[in-house]
Amino acid sequence: MALKKRGKTWHTHFFVDGVRFRQSLETSDWRKAQSIERDLIQNAKAGKLAAKKDDFARLAFSAAAGRFLADRKPHLSARSVQTEGERVKPINKKLGDIVVYRMTPAQVAAYIRERNAAGRANATINRELDIIRGVLKRAKRWHLFAEEIHPLPIRQSIGQALTYEEKVKLLHRAAARPEWETAAFAARLALNTTMRSCEIKELRWRDVDMIGRSLTVKKSKTDAGERVIPLNVDAWAVILELYRRSQKLGGIEPSHFLFPACETSHIDPTKPIRSWRTAWRRLTRSIQCPGCGLLQNPGETCASCEASIAKIKSPFAGYRFHDLRHQAITELAESTASDSTIMSIAGHVSRKMLAHYSHVRLDAKRNALDGLTMRKGKQADAECATKGYDTNNDTKVPSSLPLMPQVVDSLVELSGIEPLTSSLRTRRSPS
């Protein structure tokens, strides 16, 4: 360990586990240089300090982020790679020209403020911050930012749960138009299997057991999502309808997808559908004219009777497709199914995740709490005068209660002669 002054600036030079560290302390104060050096040695021992500013730390942030995302590509799906590529674009506009080892917490904090002022959601900013943190960790620089830069608070939404009548109305509306057919099939499957949209899109016919009436989820969001789900009556009906549709489209090979891709009216069963987002949005936002009953997109006047529909809002506006999974898990939580059974069906990792999803409705909670009411105790007191729970009150029969009638077998036969005792009762055991 040594301090050396070059000009007016102190520099440090030390070894940790045989690795040499040298760098400028950027101060002319000897006491401050000593303090900085001690911190650097601790960081080096903790693995937070690079032996030297390597090529990665000397890159501009845009180039470093490109290399960071390229290293992550083998571990991500194609969709995630595309998403992270979109997230890094606004970061590069603001911080792309700054060399990584020269970045400061103040610059990152300014970026967060700017994005927040532009109206970006906290969740979006946090995902962008994940990329910044990943680049700085790769350059062994994040420990300088960790105490000052924190994720923004976000509201954890656990989804919406529908009543039985609302669920029936939603499925009835989904079946109202042919262009919503795929979204309707997927919705019915999600409501009866707890499957995510990504799991439904990846289903192939080889994953469906037609004899055992079950399906296997082989590709999911997590390892726990890989599971076998038995099909109930409603889910089995959906599978049969999808099979008939696939027969018409010529896509019933084991490797073909249940929900094939459709680009420019051309159906390719060898590729999965990318999204039914447009159909689902139109389905949940559509409104019904109170005058003529026509189902249509929101607007000022009805397309049929020209009545005013400006103030009419769909009861399903804002209802996400993922909420169908919430709905299914909620109904399972309200049933007599055990937690382990629900986790096996839904593919959860822990009971904490189960508690996050199964937001049991108010009526079910009220019914459970009814068991704590005092009325039951008062009714019991009115029916029976005994109180307490001890030997005198619970094991002894009160004298005020009528004696229960007892049946005594007749000791004589109808002829008046005492019956003979069975020889089996007096014979000694063979042993």
C-alpha cells in the first residue's frame, strides 16, 4: 500500500490477493487521500473494484450497453431481447456519449427526473434503470451509485376478479364477433386452466393428451410453470373446437401450434400466434347501445339508431387478458382445493406468490369471518343450559335432562324358556 503525489494529485498503488490496483484519488488533500485509499482497498477485497479500467469501463455508455445486451442475448427469449433493445434507446439519447467510468450518480438521478417529468410510468423507468445498473455492475462501478440511486415506487396491481354473471357476459361478448374467435378461445382456456398468454401461445398438439384429457406446459415464464394440467369439461370443449378448426386449416400435425400465426390472412401452423392484443382491446372496450342493443366501438352516436352513446363505458374497460389467470386462481382459492393443489395447477413457486394472486372476493371473506360471530355461541347457550368446558359440565349428565331410553334384550324367549348360552362363548381358545 502506497500513496504517491503526482503534481497536486494523490495516487494509490496497492495489492489485494496478488492483484495490482493503481488509480488516481483525484484529491490534493493527504488525509482525504488516505481515507479514499482505505475505501478502495475494502471494495477491492469485496470484489467491487476492477484491477484497472478495462476496455468495457472505457467505452461510451451506448457501446457498453450494446455489448451488455449482446452478452445477455443467449439467456433471453427473442421477445425479451427486442424489449430491452427498445428500453435502451432513451437511455442512449441522454447518457450514450458519456464514458462509463466517468458517469456519476447525479447524471443518473437527472435522467430519472427527466423521464418522470415526461410522464413515463415508474415501472418503465425502473426497467430502464435495470439496464443502467447492469452496465455499471459489469464495469464494477455500481457500488458507487447503490446508496443514492433507488427504484421508484410502483403500485402492485393484483388484477381484477369478476362475479359469475360478469364472467358469463364477458365470454358471451367474446363470442359475438368472428374476428374475436382466437381471443375467445384463449380466454376460455385461461379461465379453466390458469394458463398465461405466453403458455397458451406456445401450445402444440403434441402437448395435448387426447386420451388422458390433459395438456403439458413445456415452455413457461418460470421453471415452476412447466406442469401438467388436467382438463375440465369446459377446457376440453375448447380443445375439441380448436382441433376442428385446425383440421379445416390443415394444421393437426404434432408439431403444429393450437394457435397458429396469421400474417396478411395467411395462416402458418408451424409458427405460433404473436398476439391477440388488438382483438382483446376491442372486445373489452366495446359498448352496447341501450336503444338498439348494437355492439360497437365507443363513439359519440350509435352507428345504427344514432342515439347518444358518448357517456356509455364498457364494464370490462381496462380488464387485462392476464386478469383471467387471476380470476381462475381466485376461484380455486375460494374452493376446497388445498394450497399445494392450486400451486401445482397454476405453477407458482411459493405460497407468497399464491397469496399475491388469489385475492379472494369480499363475499368469500365475509363467509369465512361469519364463523367468528357471537350469534352461534348465543344460540348454543339457548339450546343447552350447560356452560363452560370442564369435567363437571361436559362429562357428567345433568339431572335436569331426561334420561335417554335404553333397549334391553329380552332374557327369555317367547315360550318363556331361558335361551341356551352359545357354546362359542364358553369354549376355550384353541391356543
